[in-house]
Amino acid sequence: VPAPRLDHHTLEKYENIWFLIASIMAVLLFVAVLASFFSGTYPSLTGEGGHHIEGVRNGRIDPRNFAGTPFAEPGVRENPDGTVEVFVVGKAYQFQPAVLRLPAGKPVTFHVTSADVLHGYYVEGTNINATAIPGQVSSFTTTFRRAGTRQVICNEYCGTGHQNMINRVIVEP
Ligand code: CUA
């Protein structure tokens, strides 16, 4: 006795519907990932806090050669879209640039790396406390509320000159 069979065309119809649903979901997922990538809310894709840095891939950088990256000339960059970025290099026993002039009340994105050993990038009187790691870029965004001068202190023991590794951030009104 042959087993009862579902009509072949009915099965095909259900299969097509499920295939369509799966396809739509796959497309939606792809669009979502793409959209988050371009809006910069997908930091794990770049490892630079969602910011693209010229010459830096996945937050990795050659600590012996900054050529082709903004770290070759550390300092403040004002982008055409009005955002402010800062590139800082820790090097025994200085942070470069030695003096940073930054605007108050405006978000500033820091990118910090090291040219030799581990340094701690700590800005007195703020919650800025990043580790400068050779071969890696640490990125974060902060807004200075008040104008004034703050000391930058290395708070990671890095050698004989460690206690002298002090720089300044000048926040301008
Ligand atoms: Cu640099 Cu301690």
C-alpha cells in the first residue's frame, strides 16, 4: 500500500514561501550590517572606534614606522565636517605633541599609540585614561566642558624618565 502523499505542487508552494522569507531576512541582515558599518556604530570592524584612520588597519600600526598615517605628524586635525581629531604618540619620555590646544564644549576624538613601550595617557581632572600601546591605536571621544590648562601624566611605569613624562592640554574657550 503506497503511503499517502502531499500534492507535489502544494509542497513546492510552501518551499517557495519559506525560501522567500529566508532570502528577505538575509538581505535585511546584510543591509543592517552595511548601514551600521557606514554610520560608524560597528567599531569591531575597524578597531578604531568606528573611525577610519589613514594607514591604520583594524587598529594595528607599525610602531617603528608611522609614515602614511597621521601619527607621522602628531597633533590636532580639524576635519572638513567640523569634527576634531587628535593624534598622540607616546615615546620615552614625552607625549607628542607636547602641548595640545583643544576647543571647549566640542567633542574631540583622541587616537593614542606608542612608538616604544607601554605608556599611560592620563589627563588630570578628567576621566581620560588610555593606554598607549605599541602596535595598537586606542581611540575615544571626549568633550572638555571648561577652558583651562590640564596636565597630561604618564601613569604607566615606562622607564627611568617615567616621572618626568608630563605634558599639557590647553582647553580654549
Ligand atoms: Cu611613559 Cu611612564
